[in-house]
Amino acid sequence: MIYYQTHYIKLVAYLVLIFFITSINIEAKVVTAKGISDVVKGEKAKTRNIALTNAKRAAVEQVAGAFVQSRTSVNDFVFAQDKIYSSSSGNISSYIILSEGINDFNAYEVEIEANVDVQELLSDIKKILKVNGWSRKPRVAIKVNTNNQFAGSSLKSIMTSKLNKNGFEVFDETQRVQAGFILQMDVNFHTTQSEYQGIKLSSNNLSVVTNVKRKGDGQIIASANVETSKAGSNQSKLIKLLSKQLISRTWSTLKKEIIQFWQEEQYLARSIYLDLENVSSYKQAQSFSRSLKQSVSGMLDIEIVKYEKEVGIYLLKYKGWPEQLHAEILAGPLKTDYQLKLISVDSNNVTFRIN
């Protein structure tokens, strides 16, 4: 009895160990990186420490560089990168020094093999981008239903300008990369006539119902309902005036909700389909799958769903939206390694072609 209990305990311990090791492998990525420093005479320890710090920074950049580039919008990108990578070097759980010493350029060089905690790293980057206001805003498309074309065009133009000034990209539906949000505006303009003491009066009323929807499933994430009116006979002048007032009120209601939803949603894991055209063989489809998992930091899992007629269809589990996925892929080594060309990005599908 004791014999079986002992073996049972050993088996459980072994399985726990395997699970632990597997978990580490899933959450971590091993990379090789180099760092250099000018030689400070009489201060070897300081010189070595600077080179080692730069090697750690290079390791973090190697793992998350494309991720940062795909999600950052800031005027001084070099400054932002430096702060992000320097602040994130603590996500290296362990490292070993492969070599160190004076290189051919008389600089002190350290080469390390680093074990980077990928998900912890991405979580820290998310916090840095949010605190500093560096997160790239979502792509938006504007649709207008209206009973008055001039009012609809006026409101759409003013809303586009408002979005652009606040860092949002506005696209129409002819673009290869589709928007993440649809801003649907239902516009109603009408004029009523009245008479007071023999004088004819015109009262102009403009109302706008705006719903911000997530493209694909149509989930409404924010909404606003505003209206205003003003007397007068010059309709075009009045419509412009009323449109400015209503867009200002609408945006003050929508802005916070859109940004808050986006900041949380863009880091949640979701299923996305990736179609890869002009794949020469199933072996190449498998090779691409491995390369994709290695080069895209937000990638959690990849499955080849189908391969036929030189098209590989992949089901991805990715922390982000399709528009971020395509940007992260094109910012990394895959673009050059496979000569990728973007075909389209839609609500839940990204298509590339190998040239």
C-alpha cells in the first residue's frame, strides 16, 4: 500500500512539474541580444553595467518592438520607445551572459540570452501607454442617415474634423483596412412655419441620434441623442451653426466612453481569422504558423484550419483587434521574410499574400 502511495505522490509531483514548465514556456520567450557601452576608464563595473542594461533593453525591444509600434501614437516616438523599453527591462525573469569584452570598435559589449515574461511585459506596456496617453486611437468610419443632405454633410464634416483633432483616424469603406468602430448618425432637420401679428416666422429644428458600434457584431458601445432649434430664414447658415453646437455636445458625451472601451478591449484575447494567399505548400503554411507565433507578441495560439488551392486559413487567438494585428505583423520580420502584401482587414479577418 505504501509502495503505491509513494509512486502516486511521485506521479502527481511529476505532472505538476511538467505543467509548471509548460506554463513557463507558454508565457516566456527566449531571445539573444547585445548591448554596448563606451569604455569608462577606471570604472569597469560601471561600463559593464551600462552594456548589460542596454542588452536587456534590446531583448525587450526584440520581443515587443512590433507590438509597441502597432499601438503607439506620439509625436516623439523615439522618446516614447526609450521610456517603454527602459521601464520594461524588469520583465526579464532570468538571463545568462554568453560573451562580454571589448569589441572591434573599442566598445564594451555584452551578449545575453534572456528569458522574457511576454504577458507581463505586454501588461506593463499597456499601463505605460495608458498613463502617458500614447495609445493609438481606433479607426472610425462615419455613416449618416438624413432627410436633409446639406445637414447630413455638414454634421459629418464637423464630426470628422473633431475626431481628427482628437487623434482618431477616420476612414471610408473603400479602404483595405476597415475601421474598428462605426459611428452611425441619424439626422433629422425640419422647419415649421408660424405667424405672429402678421409676421411669418420660421423655426428650424435639428436633431442627431448617434450610436457608436463595434464593427462585426454591431455592439453599441456609446450613444448620444441631442437636438436644438433656432428661428431664421437662412437655412444653410442656420444648419452650419446648429451642427457645430450639436457635434460639440455629442462628442463631449461619446469621447470618454469610446476611449475607455478601446483601452480595455484592445488588450483582450479574441479569435481572428488570417487568410494567407499564394502559399506554395502545406509545409510552408506550417512554417509561417511557427514564425507568426514567434514574431507577434500578442499571439496566444495559432491553428491551421484549412489549406487548399495555395491558401492557408489560420484561426488565431490574439490580444488585440485585427487592425492592430496587421500593423504588428507588418512592423516585424515577417513582412520581409515572406514578402507579405496586405490585401484587406475586416471586422474579424486579415488577409495577406506572399509575393
